[in-house]
Amino acid sequence: MIFLAVFLMVAVWATLQFGKLVTTNSILEFLVFILVYALMHLVYLVVFWLLSLPCDKTKPIEKQRQLSRIGVSSMCSVLCAYFGTRVVMRGVRKVPVGERFVLVSNHRSAIDPIIMLDKMHTLNLSFIAKPSVMALPMVGTILYRIGCLPIDRENDREALKTIQTAAGYVKKGICSMGIFPEGHRNTGDELLPFHPGSFKLAQRSNAPLVIACIRGTENAKKFITDRRKTAYLDFLEVLPAEQVKKMSTQQLSEYCRLRIQLALYTPEDEDPTVEVQSVDDDEDYEDAYDEAEAADGAEDKA
């Protein structure tokens, strides 16, 4: 929003200066305003693209380029402003502050990571993304410089290399990492099966695992015309690193999927994070899993 305000101020100033030099003409002044406003966006993108060069995407980064991080956060903020995206975050106090973490979430729209990068800009979050996203001109380079990585789910060996690199980023404190274990966008009521291999990232990072649920973003196209639309980003639970290491990737996959699925069943006006408790040991994990499974079965019968 700050950048949009600056762009508008510059466009208005340029229009006023044009009006002083040329005979007043409303149509010309309007065209000048639109042209300057558009040029501000172009200059903004080009500046951050240049700041991200040179960039060798074949090698892991050793540290983030902070200007690229600022660029990504501001770009996401601008996009959310244009989409008219109103986001309600719940349970955000559960997210670790001052340490790196791994975030897993469901995936309902292409704007999911945009919203998270905007609303979680102070938490230094990057994502494992599709190769097509990382190949975008300018955008892909900037994303790579903040720690985002492409993953080839069709090639297990390459996917594992990506997971190992991402885990290294978290261990070294370069950034926290987010991943969508469904692998694809899903707007249905039922979650797609989670890829257990995704949870190797959490285990190898030796970091807390943040379980999040996002919903409402499947209506992204309606945000522009209906400002009453709201997206919800709920932070359901944080599993400590010690607990993550005790559990298998299959257990983590099943537990996280169930927690997110139950959150999707919760009415939007109810906070699904208020009764969440941390899992401290194996026995607690089994109890929590059994209770969640029973609740899931009751929902299905209903």
C-alpha cells in the first residue's frame, strides 16, 4: 500500500506540472496521469530486477539479498492491494519468532504464497515452488535471491536435492521455508493426498513445523469486484523440532492433513486455532491423532 501511495503521489505531481506547462486539457492530463503511474510500476520492477543480477541459479545462495526481500514483500503487497484481498490471520502468535521454521499449508489459489509473503513479511519466509514460477522473467530471479527453490516432483532424485538445499537454508538461518504438500492447487472441500516426502524438509531442518490452513483464496477473482470477500490464514499448531524428529514422514503427513482438514470443516466465523495444543511426546501425539480422527469420522457421518 505504501508503494501504491508513492506511485499515486508522483503521478499526481507530474500531472500538475504538465498542467502548468500546457493549456489545460482534462483528457491530456488524465493520459499523463495514467502514463506516469504505469511507468512508476515499470521502473519499480526493473530496479529490483537489476539489483538481483548477476545470479547463478545452479548454486544455492549463501545469504539473502535484502533488497530482493524488500522487493518481493512490496510486490506482494501491491498485488494484494490490486486484488482487494482482505485477509484475517488467526493463531499468528503461535508462529516462532527469532528462529527459523518450516511451514506446511493447503493450497487453494495461485495467490496463496503471495498473501503469505505479504502478511508474514517480518518472518523471512520463502517457498518451494513450481519450476514454471521460478522461470518467470525478473520474478524468478528475485525469488531465487530470497531463498525460493524450484522442485521437480516428477523426478524424485532432483526433488530430494531441492529438499536438502531448502533444509540447509533453514539450518543456516538464511530463511524459513514453506511448502504445499498437496503438490497442486485444490479448491475442493476434501484435501488432496499429501506427499510424505515433503516432510523430510521439516525433519532435516531440525526446526519447528508450523501447520497452517488457508481458505477463501479460491474466490480470488471475486475480490476485485466484491470487497466483502475475505481470506482466512489460520496457524493451527506448531510441532517442536524434537517431536518432528520422533515422527515418521508418514505420521507427519497424516497428522498435518487431518489438522488442516478439520480446520476447513470449521465455520469461517469460528477460530479453528483456539483449542489447539502442542504435541509434546509420542503418547500425546497418539491421543491428539485419535481425537482428531474420531472428530473427522463424526463429520463424515454428519
